[in-house]
Amino acid sequence: MKKLLLIFTCIAIFYALLNKPAKFTGTIKGIANTNNEAVKIGKQFSNGSCEGSGKKLMTTAPMKPQDIRMILPYGTMVGGHVMPTSHQYLEPWDRTLGRDKYEVRAAMDATLYSISRRAQNVESGKATAEEFQLWFAVSCTHFYYYDLMTSLSPDLRKIFDQKKQQNDSAYVNIQVKAGQVLGKIGGQTLDYGVWDTQLPSPAGILVPKHYGWDGFRPYLADPLNYYTDDLKKIMLSKYVRTTKPISGKVDYDIDGTLVGGWFLKGTGEVTGGQSRKYWAGHLAFAPEYLDPSVYLISVGDFAGQEKQFSISRSAPNPINVSVKTGLVKYDLLPWTHVQADGTPWHWMRYSKGVRIVNEGNQKLGCVLVQMLESRKLKFEGFQGKTCASIKQFTSSAKTYER
């Protein structure tokens, strides 16, 4: 797991959220928007830079297929990504070749409407080499996004430098063509996501307005449904996850149960009242992104740090924990990814059927959790202690809600 964490040390969580051009205002859960509503939401996101409606099929991969070693799905929980992550990761063929090695291309004809730059590590705040994030509108209902690009093409860099604002973002209106080289990536993954505002807000997001900071989350789309048949076959050959939906999943909320995302009471939606480590107020009980037979507890503030732990397959399944269950104790376990044959999975190598081994590992701590109401719970973590030694909550227990 420690190696896996290295994949994401440069993830642009805070940067991405600060620079999204607009905030989600919500819709009726589980019901598809009318075309007018979907277009209105799209115009809001794109600052009016979009035109028309409906989806189009992507003809070009974000990187040359031969430059992509593997594709990791939606739903990762790691570090400050306390909630399941709403973008995929495209792993370059060889990280050791350094930055600016591989081309990043427009996936289809679209309007590039936002370019942002970051030059600091998201979690530590320390200065790093610059990275770029790009947002595209295919129509007013179909969007895609890239992040962690290590450089921009000369033309885009010139425009960005001319138009950037104090927050290191430039709101533009640039027509790009499928296959057009937009910049480079190297030494790390390329973040990639697809959104469709005509999709119904999924039942697994109980309160969409709580995700205003991640406004497109209720409309996260399976990229496989937005490729031509030929491109779909190519991209599928890079997928590591084998459990459906193989593109991953982020929406796990089930009303009245423990499973899904939670937010520290009184923090004002999901920001935790902080300008940087907004995820300190987040809590999630959700399946692991490659092996959903194992649940993770993802905590924004566990002894002062963002942490993820696995729980035993024999522990109470969060999907079955409700108010009636009463107090539940979870011993916290590390985990290891292995390949289908049981050998360790090297985190930068493609493999199908990756699964988790965690039983028998040393316990790292314990959490107590109790559902107080259908959308309210009490939670407390104990670092370095086993649940056998913990009898009840202390005055340090916190209340989360959704």
C-alpha cells in the first residue's frame, strides 16, 4: 500500500476544487434532467462557453494508446482523497523517463474553457514543479477533463500566461480538434474524467448539494460509453479493474446505513472550515477501488492525518449497519494488492484480477461507530489500539452527517 500511495502524492485535489469554474446547485436525485436543465447546468460550469447539447463519441485517446500502460478506475481513496475519487488515472508507459515525455491530446473536438496551474503539493503545501489542469465542453451537457499535465503546448502556454488571473487560472474559449497536442505528461499519471449533465443524479449520492466543491460528481459518466467501438476496445485492454462497473464507482450512499460518504457536523457542507485541508471533515465507508470485496474506512482526520484502513471481510458490512445495529467496532488493517496468481502486484505494471490481502495483518488501530439517525453517526478513532481494549466512546468522539 505504501508503494501505491506514491501514485497519488501529486494529486490535485485542492487545486482542482478551487479552480472549477462553477458550483453545482443540485437537482432531483435519481431523475434525469430535462434538456433545458442539463444545458443550464452545463453553461454554469463552462461560464457560458459551451454550445448545443447531447454527447458525442470520442475518437482519440487522451494519450497515444502505446503510451498508456494501464488505466486505474474511478473511486480511489488515498491520502486527501478521502471520498472516492471522481477521475481515472492513465499510467504512462515508463515513469522513469521523466517529465514531458508523452503527448496529451484532445480526445475530440471541443471548447477548452479553463486552464489552471499548480506549483505546490496538495497535501503538504510545499513547492513543486508546475502542473496544469484543462476543462473541455463537447456540448453544454458533455464534458471531459485532464489534470497533472506537466507542460502545455507553446500556443496554450502563451494564451495562459496572457490570461491567467491571481488564482493561476485562465478562463478561455479555445476550439480544439480531436488529436490536437495540448501538452505533455511524464513521471506521473494523467487524471481524466468524463461528465454528462443529462445523466440522472445517482441514488448513491443522497445530497448532491453537499458536493458543490466537486460539482460534476453527480454527473460522472463511464468513459467507455463515450468512445467509438474501436477506441473502446483499445481502452478496455488497459483496464486493471475487472468487477463491474469496470470504470469504477464513486456513489455508495444508502440512506439509513453506514455505507457511503459523511461530513463532520457543522463544517459547512464539506470544506471542514479550512482553506486547504478541506478533506479533514470527510469520512467514507466504501469498497476498495480494485477489489470491492474489501471495505475501506477513509478518514480525513485520524490522529491529525488523513488515513485509509481496510476492515476484515468478516467484520460487519457497512451496507448492513443501521441505527438498529447499535455500537460497532472495526479493527483497522493495512492491506496488500496481489495479482490473480497471488504474487505481489507492482503498482506501475498492468495486471488483471488484482485483489486485496489483509487478513492476519497487524492491527493499526480501532474505530467505534454508531448510527444515531438515518443520516447522522458518532465516530471515534483510536490509533495503535485494538478494539478488544476499547469499551466505549470518549469525549473526543465526533458527529458526522449527510
